[in-house]
Amino acid sequence: MPGTRWSRLPPTALLVTLVLTVITVWSTSADVEAELTARAKYALADVGVSGGQVSFSGRDAVLAGFPPNEAAQAMDAIQRIDGVRTVEISGDTAPPAGPVTTSGEPSSPPPTPTPSPSPSPTPTSAKPTDKAGFQAELDRLLTATPITFEPDGTELTAEGERGALEIAKLLTDAPAGLRFRITGQVATGSDRRLALNRALTVERLLERNGVDHDQAYSIQRRNPDGASGEGRRVDITAEQR
């Protein structure tokens, strides 16, 4: 039987068969390595990389001797070859740190932005301490944001309320030796009650926002300044006790 004849082959014949098999495998592997080595040479030439060596163990590539600025580009070129399984870089070759440009050179890191100098705080004027200083600041605030009222009533306009709140911030730190006269005005006519009630409205708003009740008091005055509406306001005057 065939199986019997094969099993009776002398040991020399088996050894010859094994040797032939090994030679065939080695030859095939050598052919693969030679082909990949040739491809690697052309791949590196295409990207303009030289100065290193590529060796193959089967389909596994090892790169050695490449300048650091070309190692990453060489590795990328070899990885793209059809048939290459893995690519390693030997210990004497290290790719450059940071991103690599198409020329193989590491791109320069972006310049560290110079921190902008912190803006200098806007100097705040010191609060006044005497009668003249408070009156000057009162006049400035009342000119910038007059304390005005809706026509024929004691309701503050939006601008008038903002102006009164700014005045309150100023007067909360007023020295005890000063007091402030609030004079109500009307646009036309002689409605003294309306003028007084407007002054009272501002007096109460100041007290609600921290001004001592004995530092602000209300009086009234008719101001026939025509139809401009400028009379629908209050004036504030600093006085020494």
C-alpha cells in the first residue's frame, strides 16, 4: 500500500524532504524581503529621504540610521508599501518631537503669546469731605443725570431714578456736619404742594438707600421756566449745620 511504502522510506529520504521544504520556505521569504527592500528604496527616494537603512524580517521592517528630522517621514513612507506588516525604528533613530511637516522637518512651535498687560484700573476720584466738595459733586451728578419727574405728578422718570440713586451713593458717606436741602420744582404755575411732594419723593428714596434721615430735608419752590420741562425736577444744596 502507498502509505506503507512511505512509512518504510529510510531516514535519509525524510531528511532530504525536510531540507528541501526549508530551502523552499527560506527562498520564498528571501524573495519577499528582497522585493520589499527594493520597494522601500523607491518609496524613500520618492519622498526625498536618504541617509538611513531599511531591513526586513519577512514583512516586518526595521529603520536605522535616519536623521531625526527624517525618521518620521521615512516611517510613514515604508508603512504605505503594500505588503509591509509592521515598521519599527531602532534605538539609534528617533523621530523629532512635535508635528512633522511634509519636508520632514519639525514645524516650529507657535510663538508663546505675550500676555497683555492688565489694564490699569481707572482712577476713581476721592469722595469730597467738605461742603464745597459735596456741592461740586452734586452739581456734576445732577447735570449728568437730572432727577426728573413725569408731567403733573410725583413719579420719577427712569432717568430721574438713576440720578437719585447716584446721589444716594454720594451722600451715604457725608460727614455729620453737613445736611442737604432738596428743593422741588414745577414747570409752570404755583403748585407748591406738587413741588413739595416731589422733594419728599426724593428724600424718601435717599433714606431707603442709606442716607441718614436727618441729613436730607425737603422744601418746595415754583420755577416758572416755561414749557421746556426743566422745572419737573429737584435741586439739592449742601449746607453746613
